[in-house]
Amino acid sequence: IAGITQAPTSQILAAGRRMTLRCTQDMRHNAMYWYRQDLGLGLRLIHYSNTAGTTGKGEVPDGYSVSRANTDDFPLTLASAVPSQTSVYFCATSPTGIDEQFFGPGTRLTVL
Amino acid sequence: GQNIDQPTEMTATEGAIVQINCTYQTSGFNGLFWYQQHAGEAPTFLSYNVLDGLEEKGRFSSFLSRSKGYSYLLLKELQMKDSASYLCAVRDSNYQLIWGAGTKLIIKP
């Protein structure tokens, strides 16, 4: 593993299904973030974690949940997907939370 | 509310200079970031300003005026590979990044 990996790369999902997007880092950064990026809009923060064991809500948390059991992994779960959750999802990390953020390659999710 | 404004799209010529502006209104200010994002790829960090003035890094420079809520990214000696979207982001009082929608820069030969 080099940096930040996200899985899957892309996914087509039926509405109502449960889906977990995975994010793993090997940089030992404390802070991790989930963003969604939609055409014409800026990146919007869904959830964040300043350190293992803690999580917080961002700008658009409804319909999403996260967990941070350890430093390396920060999965994002859609409990019951809806078409408005069609987006590109980026995981990001930051060494201390006040530094620059580093982004994973993204997951393109389509909910039909 | 919090708002970051950038032009949607700009066009420039290879070898020229282009300035991408960003204005912001946020609850608190703890720094401004510029990121580059090529189509279909992840954003990558370009520059960071927390104090007023110009930060220069090779062909790229970034300027900040906190009193005016204004920043710009200056790209010199444009190359075709500079065709990308440029994202402005402000870190607010909660230390979260508020992002602009990005400026798509098109470079023509």
C-alpha cells in the first residue's frame, strides 16, 4: 500500500441497498475525512475523524455513517442508498488535522 | 453562511500567465489552500497562505489579503499539462475546509 487507497473504484448500486466504501492509509496520519464531489459544487465534507476512536459530522452527514476503529481505516457506510447519493467520493487524510490534506483516488458511485 | 467564489472557467494560451481569483466569506479564517485537480483524478495540494502577501513556488504563486477576503493563484509560463481545475479552500474557525466549486482552466496552444 502506498498512500491512500479507496475501494471500490466505481460501483453501480440499486436504491435501498447498503454499501460500504473503504479507505485505508499507510501514512499514519491522525485525521481522516470523507468528501463528496458533485458537478458544479465544491467538495462537501460528509464526516471526519481527528484521531482513531473519534468521529464528527461534516456539512452533509445525513444518510451516511463512519467508524474509526484504528489509525489506518475509515469506512463510509450508506445504510440505504438513494439516487441523490450518486457522486464521486474522496477520502482524505491530514497528519495532524491542521495541515494540508492528501486525497485518495476516489470512488465513483451511481445509485439507480 | 459560508461562501467561496471562483470563476467557473478560464481560457489561456500556452506560455502565457493566468490569474485565478477566489473570494471568501467564512466563519473564521485559519488559512487558505489551493489545490489542482486533473479530470478524473484526486485533488493535489498546491499552496497554503495564512498571512497576507505572496507565496511563490516555482511557476505557481498564491496571494492572500485577509482584510479583503481575497486570494489569487498565479500560473506563469503555462504548459498544456496545467489544464485542470483549480480549487480554493478556506479553513474555518472549526478547522474544517470550505471548498469553492473550482475553476476549470483550459490551455490552448
